[in-house]
Amino acid sequence: MKEKFSHKLDLKKVAEGLGLSEAEVVSFFNDGRIVGRLGEFIYANKTGSNRAKSEGSSYDVDGVNGERIEVRSITEQISFASSKEVGYGRKVTEAGFNEKMNSLDFFVGIDFREMSNLRFIEIGKDDVNAMADSGILRKNKSVGAKKFFNFFKSFQK
């Protein structure tokens, strides 16, 4: 697990371009779905990759070396479950989780706690397994943000 890069957002210019206040832009971007989608474009652009050919693909980005990359925002938590199993009335299953893990090469988590400086963190499948082994991966295959960042810090030493 490592920070791949960070990406600066000029919130003042974004606000001006959208015709909103900076506070409204921060409020708009302070949604994991919005940041996740934006992150797909930023990650592909910065790494010379391409977004997956289909919105229905099991991953988000085709890496330059053929890697299958899933981009996830880190909100109150980060989920490693299949998107089709997350949400109201849906249930995360071991089979669905294993299918998700087998459909990609690694995850990229977006830390947007400092909105003007998005941090992109590559998270390998071995890292997800280490989170499970350490007991911080919940049954629903998510990890609370605080526990995730503490776990991530242990890799920075």
C-alpha cells in the first residue's frame, strides 16, 4: 500500500467555472460518488491509462500494463465489496467479494479529507487480505476511515 500521487484542485477556479461559491463546490465534491467518478478520470489521466471501456465493467480503469483498477473514495469508510452488493436492500456475500477481488488487480483509494489536495493510494489485494487478517475488515468488506488511515500509516514507516 502506497500513496501513488496527489492532485491539486483549485477550488476557486472550479467554483468560478461552475458558477457556484467555493463552499458549494466543497459541498458538491464532499460526496464519495462524485469524488470517486472524478478520481477515475484523474487517475487515468495522471497514469496514462484509460477508463474501462464500459460503465458496466467490473473495474474502473485499464492500466497501461493491462492492470484492472478499481477506484474507491474514502468517506467514513472504504468498501472493497462489489458495487452491485452495496446499498439499500442488498447484501454483501463472500462469493460476490471473491468475484470482485478476482476481477481486478488492485484498488485505488482517494483521500479527500483535504479537498484541495486529493491523495491517491494504491491498495493491493494483499493489503485487503492483511486488513482482514488484522480484524479491521468488517463483514460487509469495508473498513472505517480512521482504522484505514491508521493501517495505512503503518506502511509509511
